[in-house]
Amino acid sequence: MVILNWRATNRFSALALLCAVCGLACAVAGAIAVPADAAVSPSWSGAVEIDQGRTLSAISCPSLGLCVAVDGAGGAVVSTQPAAGGRGSWSAPFMIDGAAGLTSISCTSTSLCVATDSEGHAVRSTHPAIAQPSSWSAPFASEGVAGLSSVSCASPTLCAAVASEGRVAVSTEPSAGASSWHTRLLDPSLGLVAISCFAPASCVAVDNTGNAFASSNVAAALGTGGLPGSGATWSSTAFDLFGTPTAISCATTGLCVTVDSTGYAYASDNPTALLPAWVPSGIDIQPARALTGVSCVTEGPGLCAAVDASGRVFTAELPAPAVPSPPSEVGLVQPHPSIAGTPALGQPLTCRPGISTSGVTGTSGVALSYAWLRDTRAIAGGGSPVYVVGNNDVSHHLQCRVTATTAAGSLSASSAFVTVPAGGLGSISETFVGAPHAGRFAVKVPLTCSPQAVGRCTIKLRLSVLSRRVTVTVGASTVRLRPGQRSSATVALSTTGRRLLAHVRRLAVRLSVSGTVVGAISASLKSATVTFTGSAKAAAGKKAQAGRSRQAGRSRQARRSRQARRSTQARRSGHRELASQAGGATPASVLAPTPYMGWDTYFTFGGHFDEGGVLEQASLLLTRGLAREGYRYVWLDVGWWQGVRNATGAIAVNPAQWPHGMAWLVSTLHAAGLKVGLYTDAGSVGCGGPSQGSYGHYQQDVNTFAAWGIDAVKVDFCGGVRQGLQPAAAYAAFHEAIVHNASRRPLLLSICNFLQPGQFAPENPAPENSAFASYTFGPSSGNSWRTNTDLGIPGEVRFANVLSNLDADAAQPQAAGPGHWNDPDYLGPDQGMTAAQFRSQFSMWAMLAAPLMVSADLITLTPESAATVANREAIAIDQDPAGLQARLLASGGEAQVWVKPLSDGSRAIALLNRGSHALRIATSAQAAGMPSASSYALRNVWSGALSSLRSPGSIAANVPGNSTVLLRVFAR
């Protein structure tokens, strides 16, 4: 892992390509990026204005005797003595004939520089030291590329360029002109903004949403016969979760540095590896000295030159390199640990070190040590590569840390998190009614109030007989119990009942028990037949006592009625007071009594969409029948706004993107029966770039949203974490802004702190400020909160991420309920998963009672995906009014059984196969918490098949790899 010492700080302006080739080190935006053990600390000269105050946007230095810079007007400035430091060592800026204005430049030597212009054309010079337009070629376009945005040359025989439309162009003869360039589509959904190449044939490109694409055989992109092909292999990873990458520079050492629009840099000495191989570092540059390009050369004493947005250049000599120590037999080894196994109680987890032995002469000298961490803190005694999940790990987040030690030293790294879901049915049971016991004139019934009851359980008991085909009530009673309270209820025969008993001496009475099932749901709980026996004399002897009991019962009932009326009045008064405080806004819980459903732009369009595209997708919600099934929210995610505000500070949208304005769009979607959500950030920076957050404008922005008629707001935390905001306080403040909005309009609040502990930087965020802790404040501030990091990027959602988010979401099931929901992220059909994997995601999201937000292009949605998202029975499980999350009932290897109680007394059971090979998974109705019955009915949600199960038979199925059998079980 590379640790960079950055010297300058603050935000970058738009940066062009930064190249460092032929053994160059890297410097970015006023900060030199070198391996930590090199101990290089350059001393920068003062600023020298060389371009009359214009913005210098790029620079490339192939040697100590040549630097070429590009300015904001598209001209070039040349120095053959850049270390001299004076203005006189730089030429006057000059324009290249026919070029529209240069935007980036890369020089491989003093005899070859290649630059791109603002129209996407390339120009080249074989004599760049001659500061004259005549030393440059006429502009030419590479084959099939509409507009080049960045160029990089690893050597005179390899250059690569990228275009905003997502294509990469490669040439092994860049001096030969347009015919030598060939292209391939690398990133179709997002725009590539920069590329850097280093010898012999490696390149790393970045796009405008924080993804890196790396290839070590980029020249193979030419394919056979010199034609564009897929010979090159490109890996990809999301590394920048916060800003828009603007430039990248890679040295031959394998070190890559990229910078973004919000003033941060990411460095990696293994850029083709997945996160967390990229290490972020904050850079806080004063706005007047925002550096826009840099290039370093290690030739001789070494030199770095940086340019800024005010037309100035800074130079620095690198100190003499330290005398290297004799090479050890075994070099440093960098571990990249991962965890194998299923995170569940009693299951073994194995820490795989993932060591890379590249460049190591042998592995016998590598000593590995292990440590297991719970919520980022070391677990005592966890020094083995295998760890068995225990009771203390349930609902917590585990990692393993590996240290690789060789004769050259030690390097440590931690794995990604795995989360142990809450297991067993625990408290997710409905009200329990035991077997009744009939006395002489009364029935006694054991009761246990559901732990999920809202307030108290209200349970009514009724005794009735059928007389001349008319049902006659012969006894009734009502009891109220606290959630989880156990007690016994007694219902006595009324005077009419006693008279009947005295007359017939043996009376069969029907006992019916109804009331709170779970949460706020009331229904029939139990029915049974009880028999009373007695004599006329006994009945007469008890008549007076019955009268007294009845009178006492009426008195108690009257007192309870008065208390209930007072309680109801108090609640209504409280609601009126809340509405008054909220300016008439609806309490948050009313907005999402069941998990909200809809469609989101993110996986569909990335950050690039407009009015026409949104209306087209909204239309498909209607024509495909999805709105009828509950998908009514149309959510405009990051990219709907570019951070522009008017003179009063109010949000100003791009008229080209929204020609009719936001109010018109919202009104149009409302008229179609749909609702609209928008995106912002708790900080001043959004995940899409500068100023795309609401910090300092919470009330103003919420008032704007409400005035437009917006129904929901997603509040991200990219800017929040950068500003060091406390999530609980920030989201509480945003909630208050919603409560007091000027239009008195209720707005659903989606809390989107998606950060894992240490995801932004070591100890930033801390565990208590990460997504893992949002459940502690989410229910009081919002209607949903993210429980883990993103599932992926557009077009790249992996099933492994689905399982990870499933586990993290299931860690705190008690936090969810009507009006406030754990959120494991969007549904990702056709984003890289198979049909079976996506069906598993949908099954488990339904079991979790998660918001169902489809994020995919509805135009190209496959029939399999369309059938999955429209399955009414799966939707009904998600939308069950009790609002309970499933819990993990059993786990063995890759097989898991999840159970979710439903409001009608049935159970949803998911048999999940996390692995790639078919498994037989089994449980039983009793294990799932079903009441005793002679038989049970099972319905397979996905196949529609009905079957019957005799008690206590097993519920079993053969489950293919990465698949889920979703069942609903009823007692008969």
C-alpha cells in the first residue's frame, strides 16, 4: 500500500491528464506522490507567471531539458530550462494552426509529444522544443472517436486516448497519424475523462463517476490484423465514491494517482486490484493556487513541475535518492485478505491472505499472522486463519487482518466486512394464545402479548352458543397487555349463559379470541369449544354472585372506557400539536406504512439523464403495469442537478436538461398517479461533484423541493463525511427542515450514509458515524436508512455484494417497522447478475421488508427480470402490513433458512443457496414458529405450485446455486 505525503490542500479545478513515463515519479496538484520508503520531500520554488494570468490546464516533462504546458486558451508554452524557474526560460504562448484549443498533452521524449484539442482531435510534434506552430502537425481524428478528452503515451510506440463517449483509442505508431489509431468501446454507460499509460503496455483510465479501468496489455486492443478488437483485457473497480475524477498519472513503478473535482487524490501501487487497493488523501489547495496539472521526471537530480489555474508554474528539485539497502532474498509481500464462508452463528470463517508473490524469489521466507476484528476492534485470541462465529458476533461486523512479514519488512491489510445477521425467531412472534381451561362458570386462557405490539395488545374473548340457528353471546371480556407480557385472561358466563347451563346442565360453548396479532394488526387469534357442566341448584346458588360480578365488571369496563377515551384524546391532541409544529406536515411514519416502491435513475443512467429519458421510464412504469403493483416513486438520483444556485442561493437547474422545469415535471408525473423523489447531500459537495449538496441550505432547498411538489428526498453523505459532519445531527437537522417546510408538505426522507468504517480514510468514518450505526437514529429522523455500502456501479452489480448487504441489513431487524425501514440499496436487474441471482435478491429484499426501488432501464428490461419485479406474491411479502423483517433461522455451509412472520399468521420462508452448486435445504413448520396444526399448505411464490404438508413433516427443496426458493406456509 502506498502512503502519500501531500503538501498542498483544498479543491482542484478541472485537471487535464498527468503523465509520468520512463521511470517517472508522480506529483499531483502541488503534492509529490512517491513510495513512502523513498523519503522524498521536494522543495517547491515560488510561483512564476508565464502565461499572462491564463489557466494552465496540463503539463508534460519528458526530461530535464523539456517541459510543454497547455493553457486555457488552447495554446502551448515551452521551456527547455524548466528548472531555471524564471519567466524568461518559458516561451510565449502560441496557438497551433488548425487546432481548436489544446486540452491535454503527453510527451514520451524530446522528439515526440501528442496533444488533444477541444474538438477531440489530436496533434503531434516530433520537435516539441521548437516553440513554433510549424513544429506541430495538422489536427487529425483517431478512427471512430468523436471527441478525445485525454491522451497518454507510454513510449514512442504506444499512445492511448479516451473519449467522453466511453471509447479508448490506441496507437502503436502515434507519429504515423490518424490511420494508426484504433478504438474499442470500454465504458458505454459513463464517460472516460482521463488515461495514463506506462511502459511496457499498461494503461489506467478513469471515468466521471469514480471508476478505474486498467489493462496491462493495452496494445492487444488492436486485435488481429490491426483491427479494433477485444484482445486487451481490462479490469475495473470503483475507487472514488465522492467526487468526479478529473486526471490520472501512473509511473512505471506501478504507482497510479488520480485526483477528483472535490480536492482529493487516490493512490494505488496495484491499480488493477479491487478496493481498498486505492488509498485516498485529502488535498486542500487555496482556490487562488488550484493546481491543474503536474509532471515529474527522475532523470539526474529529478524535477517536478506543476501548473495552476492562474497561469503560474511551480518547479521542485527532488532530493538525491537514498542509497538503497542490499536486496533481501525475499521482497516485501502485500496481503489482500478476503473472508470465505457464511457469516452465521456457529459457522467457520476462513481468512484468505491473498498475498501477491510478484517479484518475490520464493515464498518460504513469508510469515503470515492473522487477527480477527469485530466492529474494527481486535477479538482477543483471534489469531488463527479460521474463526467460528459466536454469540457475541451476532448483529456485528467482522474483518480479518493479515500481516505478511519477510526479511524486507512487514505489510498489513484488512479484508472487507462481513456481517452476522440476527438469528432465530427471537421476538418476532405474534400474540400467543394457549389452551383454554374451563372451570365451573368461566374459561381461563393463557396469553402472551406480541413483543412487536404498538402500545399494548388489546385482546377480546367471547363465549357463544348456537341456539335455534342464532348465535347468542353468553360471555365476553377484554384485556390489555404490555408488549411481551404474559398473563391469563378469564371470561365468565353471563346470566343468560348460566340460565342455559342450569336448564341443559351440559353446555357446549364456542370460545373465540381476537385482537392484536403483531404490530398494529388485529385479527382472529384462536377458536375452541369448551364444555360447562352444572345443576339447577348450583346455578340458582350462584345467581346473586353472578349479578355482583357482572356489576363489578361493568364498573371496571366503565373505568377502562373512560381511560381509553382520555388516552385517545391525549393522542389526538399530541398529533394536532405535532402537525402544528410541522406546519401541517404529515408525521414521517404515515408516509411509508409499508416499504416504498419505485424506480431510480442511478443504475439506469449513472449521472446522465434528462426530462425526456425520465418521462419515457415513467411511462413504462404505467404501461408495464408496475405502477399498479406499487412502483410509484420516480426518483431522480445524482446528476439531476449540477450544483448551480442563483443570486439568492436557490437551486437553479439546467434548462437544457429540464426544458419545462422541475415543477412541470412533478405535476406531470403526479397527474399520472406517480410520485417524485430527488437527490441531495448532507454536505456542500455531492457524490456527483462540487456544490451538489445542501449544507448551509437545508431549509431553503427543502422549501424549494416542497414548492415543486416533490414527495421524497434522498440525502447522501459524500460531502457530509468530507466536512466531518455527524450523521445523526445532520440528518436530524434535515428532518427538522422537512417538518418546517414553507409549503407544509410531507416529504419522505431516505437517509443515505452508505459508508463503511474507514471507507473514506483510516478511522474516517468511525464505526459510530458509518452506515452500520444509522439504525440508532434513523427511525426518529427518516423513513429509511442505508445499512451498508453501494451494491455496485451502473452495469456492475455482483451477487456477492447482494449477500453482503443482505447480512448487514439483517443485523438490526428490530429497528425496522411501519414508517421506518432498513435499506440494503436498490434492486439491480440486468446489471451483471444472472436471472436466478436477481430473483434471489428480490426474494431476500422482500423478506427484509426493504424498499423496492428498481434501478434499471425499463426499455431493455428482460422478460425474466420483468416477471420477477412484478410477482404479486413476493411483493405482498415485502408489503405485509405487520412490517417485520425476516430473521436467519438456520445456516449450514452455503445453505440458509430465513423466516418472516406475516400479519395473517402465515410464514414466509426463504431457502437461500449462497453458493454456486445445488443444495438440498430443509426446515419444518414447527421450527419456523407455525402453530400446531394437523396439516399445512405451502405455496411456492415463484412457481405458483401448491402443496400440502402433514404435521410435523419437513419443508425441503433442491435449490440451485445462487438461488432462493420462496415459500408461504399456512396452518390448516
